[in-house]
Amino acid sequence: MIDDDSSLGGGFGRIGCWSTMLRCNWRFFGQGVTEPMFYIGMLFSMFAWHVEDHYLHSINYHHCGAEKTWYGVPSHAALHFKKVVREKVYNHDILSTEGEDGAFDVLLGKTTLFLPNILSQHGVPVYKAVQKPGEYVDTFPRAYHAGFRHGFNCGEAVNFAIGDWFPLGSIATRRYALLNRTPLIPHEEHLCKEAMLISSVGDFGDLEWRSVDNASRLTSFVSQA
């Protein structure tokens, strides 16, 4: 589903509208979210620990230059990650609220840097990947990640969603509201449009990119929302 053309935006022209929908209902919400963002890095330039906005997927392409090292924490360990960060990295002076939401709020600023061995020392699983030119890295929803560049390089990234994102998007939207953060994506609007699309098709077999199982899960989520 990705073009072979590796020029800026050439391989990502369709990813901004990636969804399991038959027709893309995503409007433009900002560079890096629904439109690819181009990055230029230097030796030891870093990206801080974070998850993607609204718990979206992201796909990152390395155009050229030096390698880039990634550290990632699996989605299932997100709560443990935030607990360790809250207790071993932050102090109470910078936390806006108690508990998990306090750490989440600070992490949203994408300014938190610390050694990954702090996580491994406290039982949080951490994985390392070295990305080379011509390679893609896909980060999963709620998977915290950080990294650094080995030298001058150029990369490109964009967010996208698949059918099972809707429950995670709902969690993120509620958390943004609790922390008085402005959401980037109107989750309810897209949920309604997806439900209308399923209803208008009637027969799931007409949706080329959606399995019956995915459609059933989304229908169940809509009925509970």
C-alpha cells in the first residue's frame, strides 16, 4: 500500500487517509497527523519519550543519512511505564495531577528524556531497533518510544488508524478532556461516519478493506458508546 517513490511525500500520499473505511473520512488535522512531516536530524539529536496523538499508529520512513536508534515499550506495558516515570523520573513539582494522568499530561509535552535502563531496572520491557535508510518503523497505539540520530539524516512520518483504533481513540479523547487538553481529532464524528458507512453498505462483503470480524467489533463498540 506504499508507493515505491521515496521522494518527499511520494511514499506517504495515501497513508494520511489510511483507515479500514471504504471511503476516507479524515479531514486535515495538522502536519504529522494526517499529512506527512519531514524531519532533518543531526548527530545525537533526540526525540523524547511519547506516544502518538490520540493513540494513533505512526509510520516512519528513513530517506537518507546516518542510522537512527529507537527504544520502544510495548502497548501492554504503558501503565507500568507511566508508573516508573512518575515515581523514578519526575518529582511532584512538575506533575499537574496525581496518578497516571499526571505523568500522561507531562509526557504529552514530548520533553521527557531519560535512559532506557531506568525502565528495564524496574521491570518495564524495552526494545531497541536501529533504523537504516530505506527502512520503515511502525509504532503501535499506546507504545511509548524515544530515540536519537547517529548523524545527519532525513526522515518522514505520518499517523494513521485502522479499524481497532476506535476504542483507543475514545480513551485518549476522554483523557484529553479530563486534563483540559484540546483534542486534535473529532473522535465522535469519525465514529459516527464509520457507523453510517457500515449501515449504508449493509453487506460487509462489499467492503474490500474490512473483515467481518473488524466490522463486528466496531458495531459492538458503537452500541456501547
